[in-house]
Amino acid sequence: MTAAATTTIARPAGVQKTLDDAPLSTFHLKAAVVAGAGFFTDSYDLNVIGTVMLLVKPQFGLDSGQVSLVTSSTLLAVAVGALIFGRLGDLLGRRRIYGLEAVLMIVGALVSAFAPNFAILLAGRLILGLGIGGDYPASGVIMTEFANRRNRGRLVGTTFLFYVLGQVAAYLVALLILAVGTPDHMAWRIVLGLGALPSLFVLWNRRHMPESPRWTLNVAGDAARAADDLADYSGHTVARETRNSGTPRPSLTSVLRGRRFLLALLGTAGAWFFFNVAVYGNSVSQPLLIASITPQATTIRNIAINAVLVVCFSLTAAIVGLALLDRIPRRRLQIIGFGCSALSMLLISAIGGLTHTVVPFALVFGISLFGIALGPNYTTMLLAAETYPTAVRSTGHGLSAGIAKIGAFLGALITPIALDHYGLRVVTLIAGICFVLGIATTLVLRESKDLALSDLDETPAGRPEPEPVPS
């Protein structure tokens, strides 16, 4: 047999195989930055409220119940937004909702900044929360679907690294504005209003992103458009599929009746729920926790302490965690993070002297911040995006994020009240128990590292990818 007879011509791969096997390139980074900018905005807007309430409380004469309502109401709106936009992401496509939630974040930030009273401030935060909630499934899912198999963890993790950067920015911006002598009644308005700027960046850039090719192929059934969109965006040659019919969009009722879906939801939403009860109870109220130890400290000193904690522990752990993604299993990384945080909280609860001075408390509390940013901060979102097939991926992610944010709402609502009535050690005990429960629910999930997303589409909620043919 001649060499010519045995030579085969390499054909371009189909849409899903191209996405799964594509080498890391600029189109991955573009998608990561655009998605990450949304998470930066989410984090800035959520974390800045703890500092803002230190300034708003005396100006508006708020009691502890009103403070709790403002800090927690946004999170309840986030839960509603995640549920609604998560479902719409499967029904209408990822791109159609990718800009709408950015508009809501802009409007919410500006209404909050110009609020003349408590009621308008609360309304602005609710609008903001709906937009933030919509961004969770939109950003998390579309980045997951653009990512390749080998680097998916780091690519999705990179988008959520922006969340930690937003947390750092929330404290540094407030610190800078107050340090230059801005009056308190103006400072909090500037801090809230600046949250609209990254949302404008998000809105502008998302207008130029194509629809997720996986959704276009598997759900909409438009094989030609999926191939063309991916080819234009990535610069790769992509073969068109032989079929041109999408997966029927399952009703929400039929989705929730599926045993496999419910088991996955228990693991993704359960771990994320307990994580958020603890994290948002402590992180959103972190300035209040520090104030309970050093009530004589100035507002600037309080913010400075929190900024140092976030930079030294959260940002450092986020960089380490990003390096570990795709190197060790997702579940193991999540359990390690939960374990560090649980140990920190339970130590503070058990050793009374830690709550009397700032430095010992800050060091032990910092272990919790390190554990949070090392694993669960990435993996709760990543596992929720990787666990479901394309036809219900946004729905599953939205339900997981929505249920998680109900936990965040409960944590943020209860923490200021529990802090006033029972003290810091009870607050940290509740957080420690939640971290332990997070470990238990993580064990329900199957490992998704190195799993091709196209494999998930072979479940009853999806379908296998056919063999590509030459264009």
C-alpha cells in the first residue's frame, strides 16, 4: 500500500470538540475578562455596603434592624435575579440576558448613590441585587461553555478572581475617599455611585460577544450559526454539524422531577448555601465585627484593618487557589477550604480571649478568609457550572446561585442582630457549623475535573454530539 493511499486529510473539528480541545488563546482571555468584569462589579457592590452602613447609620438614624435589612435585602434580590435569569438563559440564550443584568446594576448603583432616605436606598439595593443575581448564571455559564477542557478550571477561576479584586477595591476605594477628607454624608454616595463604572464597561463589551456556541448547537439547533460564531470569535476553522435540530427545552417542572438533576442540585446548591450563610454573615458584616472588638477605633482605622485582612489573606489565597485549579480535584480543593474556615471559626468560638484584642482575632479570622478564597470561592460556582448538561446548565446554575444567595440573605440578616444580642463568639460558632455542613454536601457531587462538557450532553437532559463533516 502506498503512502498516498494511507494518508488521511485532517478535517476541522466540530463545535464542541473545538471548544473542548482548543489551545489556550486570546479568545479565552477575552471571554474571561468580560465575564470577570461582571463578577468584579458584583463583589464591589456587595462588599462595599458594610462600610457604607457605618456612614449611613448615623446620618439616617437607622436602628440595627434597618441596617440588617439594607445589608441583607440586596442578597435576597440576588437570589430572585439568579433564579429568573438562570431560567431565561436556557430558554432565550446566554447572550440575550448578558447585557440586561448589567443595565440593572447601573440603575441600582445610581439610585442607591442618590437616595435621599432609607426607603429609596433600600429600593436601589433591591434593583442592584436583581442585576447581580442575573450576572451569576450569565457570567459563570458562558465562560464555562467557551472554556477548553484542560484549562476550564483556571479560566472560570480567573473570572472569579475578579470577585476578590472587587472585594479589595471595595475597601480601598472607601479608604481613599475618606482619607482625602471627603465628608461622611458625601463619601458613601461616591462609594456607591462608583459601582456603576465597571457595569458600563461590562455592558459595552458584552454587546460584542457572540451567543454561546454550545447553546446555539445543542439547544437552538442552529449548527451553521454555532460554527460561524465560534470561527469568527476564536479564529479557528470549525466544521458544521450534520444535524440542525436542537434539544427540546424541558419545562421547569420536568427538570425538577429528574433524580439526577435533584442530586446534583443538592450538592451544588447545598454546599454553596452553607458557604454563603457563613461568608456573607461575616464578610458583609466584617466592619461591624471589627467595630465590636475596637469600638473606639475611627472609621478609617476600621476600614484599613479590613483592607489589610483582605489583601493579606483573601487575595493571597485567591492567587494560590487559581494555581491549584486544574491541578487537584475540585471537590478536594473545596473541602480543604471549608476545613480551614471551619477551624478558624470554631477556634474563635472556643477561645474567649481571641475576641478581646484585634491582632489575635485578625490572625485567626484571616485563616477563614484564606480558606474561603483558596477553594470554595472558586469551586462552588465552578461545580455549579460544570455539573449540568447544556440544555439545563443555566437553570441549574441559577437555582444553585439563587438558593445560595438565600443563605447569604439569612447570614447577612442574622449576623448584625446576633452580634448585638449574643456576641461575636455565637456568630463565629454558627459560621463554623455551616462550613462543616458545606463539607458534607460537597461529598454528594461527582468530580468534574477533566470532564468534557459534551459528555454531560449525553444524559437524558442533553444528547451526544454527532460526527462533524467537512464544510
